[in-house]
Amino acid sequence: MRVPVLATLPAQEPFRESAQSSMERRGPPVDLRRADLPRGFEIDPEFSAVPLGAGPVSDMSADELRADDSENFIVRGFVDAESADDIPAEIEGQALFSDPVIAPFLTCVGTPAFGGVQQVVSGLGVQALQARGLTGRGVAIAIMDTGVNINHLRAKLNVMPRFDAVNSWRPPGTVTAPGTYPIDHGTMCAFDTLIVAPEATLLDFPILAATAPGGAMTGRTLSVAVQAYAQLIAFWGVAFAARGPRYAGLVVSNSWGIYHPSWDFPSGHPGRYIDNPNHPFIQLAGVLARSGADIIFAAGNCGVQCADMRCKSRTAGTIMGVNASSDVLTVAGCDVSNMRVGYSSQGPSISGMPQQKPDVAAYTHFLGSEAFGAGSPDTGTSAACPVAAGCVAAIRTKVPPSAMAPQALFAQIAATARPGGGTTPGWNGDYGYGIIDPDAAAAICGV
């Protein structure tokens, strides 16, 4: 069988040219097939090379991932294997990593909504935040999803949302203009961020909008997220380090992940993604976090009471991959009565990753964007994640990363979270440290 993989290869001029062209958003893509490649590795010519620096990525800053002096690059390609158990760990000494299919964390769309936006506004103390001047103004929120439809948001909000088309991004081969994607999951997520941070500026990063580079057979795979995060590192970490930030903060909202380990390499493979903190994508997310970006991820929809069918009845250790990383804020789901929704994935997370996930819970399953039709709820931990992202963006209005790094802010958010229904203070697998309370977090941050 033909297996899509990510490979980390030593620098070559085609890789440098490809990465630089991608960062500058020039086209057409540099043909990577002219590079000297390991035997048995078929490179994907549509995937732009991504700089991986000169040493352990876990120690690197964004500025060290420049194309012109990077000694290693991530490329995408294919290898042949008799079965999943025969996928090689390396090829000619070069490590191979999985490029699994990823999917939105949406579920139970056909069920009735429970409450609406006004209950979310009340439960999160949005009026108190606005009295503090915490509206998200000057903060960018990157929606890593299926694409945003600005016209739908304008119709629902009765106001034109702030939108930065120039710094948005399109996957290779995508012709749709930023902000004009079909009304779908990404539009729902964008709407939900603006409930708490109505003056934040949206960035459209449609990593789930189309098939991954390489053709329809590969589906939506992690490789598109790798390229998108490389763009965010260049936008926020590298460029801003040189000329100072244009925005007070960057919040990255991710309502997607993996539902079942069968989507990944087999257990024990050193290039597996879901339980491997050394996977290149998890490493890139760490670089972006260290540059001051607040990365928010949904916990997943494999809760024991009402797991999504794609979980295949597996309800333990279902917070996987970067969703379980210590560099991100992982968000479970609760309803507006402060009770956990039954599909929300529970901790501890998968073995091999930080165990105390989720970090906090946020509201979901309410009537909001109606992106899936009149009366349809914003649902799944897919909705909880952008609600929490909006909370973070609101706080960032007056608490820039230079004053409080993402990890420190997340710690304050955890410390001020309200216990979920029937729980006591402290971490638990249902709510994390509790339901996010952005006004309490803002107060402890001194604003």
C-alpha cells in the first residue's frame, strides 16, 4: 500500500527555495522532485518544504526556523508498505512520521440546542469584561478550520466583523478567497470566538477546507496543518520579531483532531503522532507557543456517555496528539447549565502525553451561528474551543504576551476556573480545572 508520510530531510537548495517561496506566498510551487531524495521515498511536489531549524526543535525560537539557515526541513511524500505494521521508521537514515487524517470535532448536530448566545454571554460575564475594556480589539484570532464565510457572520451579528484577508492563508491548490468559503464548521467557530471577543480580528486558515496536497485519496491530513503553522510562525514569530507586533496577541483556535488510533501509525511506531511529543507538528506548535501565540484545542467528542460513532466505542485516553500537548489550552464542553455534555472527551489523555487534560471546559450545544441551518446548535467540543479562544482573546486586549506568556496565562485561567456541576476545586477528567471564567482570570491578571 502507498502510505502518506512526513519526512525530516537535510537542507538542500530546492528545500530552501520552496520554503522561502511559500513564506513569501509566491507561486507556482518549487519542484522538489529535483532534490536528492532517499531511495523509496516519493516526494509530494505540491507540499512546500517547512524549515525545521538546526537542532532540537524543542529548544528553538521562531526566529531560528528561517529557510535560509535551516539545516533540516519537513517534506511530505509516500512510501510503500505491505501493511500498516510494515511502515518503515526511517528511510536511508532519515526519520519518517505519520500524516494522519484529521477531522472537525463536531457531533450531534441534529439534536436540539440547549440555551443560546445570551446564556453564554451571561455565564461568561461578557458585560463585566467589556466594562474592563476587554473586547478583543487589536487581537488576531486564527480560525484553523474549513474556512470562514464573512457574509454569514455579518448577517448573524448585524455588524461587519473585523477580518484580515492579507494575513489569512490558503492551502496549496485552493482558489477560494479568504472569508468567502461555504457556510460550514469554520464559520461556526468564527462566530463563537466573537461572542466573548466581538472586536477581535479574524484570520482565515482553512486547513480542513479541501483535500491535502497529493490528491483526493489522501483526505484532510495533518500535513496541511503543518504548512499552516509554518505560515503562522513566519507571520507572528519571525516577522514580528523583526518589526514588532501588529496585533496585541495571536490566538489560534483549533476545533479538530483524531477520533481513533486506527487513523494513525500502529502503536509502537516511533513516527506515530497521537502519543509522540517529538512529532514534527507537535514540535512546530511548541515553537509557535514560545513565540507568544495562545493555542487553543478542542478535547474531542469521545466521552463515555455519548461518544461519536467515529470513536468506535473507545472512551479512554481519547485526548490525543497536539490536543494533549502542554503547549496548548485543551477545552472540554459543558452546557449553559454548567453540566458537562456527554460526548466531551475525558481525561487523563493518551499515555505518552501530558495526562491532566482537558485544562478547562467552555460552553457548547447552544443556539448560535446556525451555520448548519435554522435552529441547529453550535455543538461538539468544536464549539467549546472557539468560545474559550474568544475568552483568551478578550484578556489579551490588555495583557500582551510580552507581559504574560501563554503558559502563564493558561495557568491563571485554570486557577480561576469555576468547578463544574457536582465537582470540587482541582483537576478532574470531566472539566479539567473547571469552567472558564474570563472575568476572574482578567482580574487576577490585573486588568
